[in-house]
Amino acid sequence: MLVPIIVFTFVNVKNAFVEREKQRAIEKMMKERILQIMRRENMTQQEFAKAIEVSPASLSNIFNGSCAIGEEWKLENLDYH
């Protein structure tokens, strides 16, 4: 019964890949939204980080890709007007 195991494994790998690609697309949109707000408000990364109450290092890590944008960013911090 090796075939069901291989199919199951392939489906799991494919699903993981699709989920990762969706996460990357969301992160890209969120980064673009952050930049849009920063430009509109004429803010530096440090000023924006302070305004949304995150560390400048966290914001920098998001921009350089060393940190993913978590759910809390999506739901709370980007309601900045």
C-alpha cells in the first residue's frame, strides 16, 4: 500500500506549498499597505513603528523579510488612518 502514502504525502506537500504562497502574497500586500500609509503620512519607518506601537527593529525585520507579518498586524496595527 505504498501508493496511498505517496499520494497523501504529495497532497500534504502541495497544500503546504499553496499555504506558503498565500502567506507570501498576504505579506507582500501588507508591506505595500504599510509603505502606502508611510508615504501618505510622510513618515519614516521609525515614526511609523512608534505610531503603531511596535519596535523599529520589528518593522525593519518585516521589510527585509527576516520576520513574517503575524495575524495581530493584519487585525490591529494597520487600522491606522
